Amino acid sequence: MKKKYLTTMAMAICMTATISLQAQDSPNGIGTGTDTPVLDQQSWNLVGNILSGTSNKLGSTNAYLVRICTNNTERIFIDTTGKVGINTTLPLQKLHVLDGNILISRSTPRELGSTNGTIYFGDVVDASEPYGKWGIEYVSSQQEGYGLNFWKPWVTGQNGGNFYLFLADSGNVGIGTNNPQAKLAVNGGILAREIRVSVASSDWPDYVFDENYELMSLKDLDAYVKANKHLPGVPSASELEEQGDVDLGEMNAVLLGKVEELTRYVIDLQKQIDEMKK
């Protein structure tokens, strides 16, 4: 009877006590401190868990931070406001890592839109839409590309998709493409108030007005245009199709050169008209 009574009494104490999980002698954390001696260095001292309904709480009930240790060294700290510090007792954000790195890796490449290894950003989320508004993940496959993918989750009304911005391993940046072949590659339109293109002064066609610059005769120009269907020095449509793009700075210089040549033709014709009027 006495044994049964003691067993019942022990069970009642376990169910109603408030305890905090702690190793060795730290009253405010999981790990080793110097505040309170312990009886058994190999066991956990349970003095503070709060059994509340269907859930358990682990931590402290006082105004001191919680320390988590490994190998007798303090590693993680949780202050009284809930901020978590790694290697710092004074975390300044919800998670503060001092003198260390945060690594997010992927075990294997997955299908487009993979959530494996993603950081999510958003405002209000719930269980049905747990991905927020934006995701950033590292991808490394021929299908997905090789680099950092800024993507939007496939949520109704959110224009989900990949490669809204892509930072390739090569250092190139893609917008709408995961294979940028230049420092900036845009698969779509660009709207800007101003675009500046750097051009070398030697490429600017002021030389057309030099006295030593020889203009093609109008007769020869007529024959060239009839034979080639484009102006001399200007890329043809087939050349552009083969090349696939146009250098804006170079093309502006070419077109300006043709305008200057046209200006010289007009000046020469006016001189001929003036001579005929005499």
C-alpha cells in the first residue's frame, strides 16, 4: 500500500510541476552555467517545464536570457524579448549571427519552382499559402540554370514563375532568363527615361567632314544599293538575323555617318546648282 501511495504521489507531482529543461547547473537554459550545483553531472535537471493543455513549454520563467551550450561552451542565446543570438548575448534582430555565416544548400536539383533551399519573403501568410510573395534559391542544373534565382510562388493571382531576376555563376544578370550571355540580359522590353551608351571618340564619324574623306559617287552608290539592297557600311537584314542583336552605340555611329555623308552630297549638289545659275 505504501509503495502504491508513493507512486501515485510522484505521478501527481510530475503532472503539475512547472519545469525548465536544463543540463548540469544552469537555471536559465540548456547547457552549463555556474548558478546552481547539480547532483548528477550526467542527467538533466527538470525544474521548469510548463505543461499547458496539449503542448509543453521549454525555457525560463524569469527575466534572464536562456543559454544553450555544447561541449561546455555557450552557443545560442535567447533574450527576454525573443531575439535569438548565435555567438552573441545581445541579439539586435530576431536572429543575429555574430562572426559566422548562414548556409542554405540544396541536396539535389529539383523541378522548376522547387522549394528546396529557398528563403521566402511575404507579408501575411497562412497554412494554405505558406510561401509568401517572393523566394530566393540557388539552382544548379541545365534545366534551371546555375546561379541565384529570384522567383514567385505559384499562388493564384500572384504571377508565379521563375527567373524574374537571375544572378548567374558567371556574374551576368538575367531578367526573364536563366542563361544571361552578357552583363545584363533582358528577355523583354525596357522602359527608361534615359539610356547612355559609352562610345569611343575614335568611332564617332566626324571624319566624314575631313577634306581627305572620299565620298562614293552617286552613280556608284546607286549601283551598290541596287545590287545589295542596303547602304554600304550598314549591316544587312541577313547579317542581323545571323548575329541576333545590334550594338546600339555602334549602330548610332554608323547611322550618323550616313547622315553626314548625305549632308555632304546635298552640299555638293547645291554647289553644282549654284554654278549652273551663273
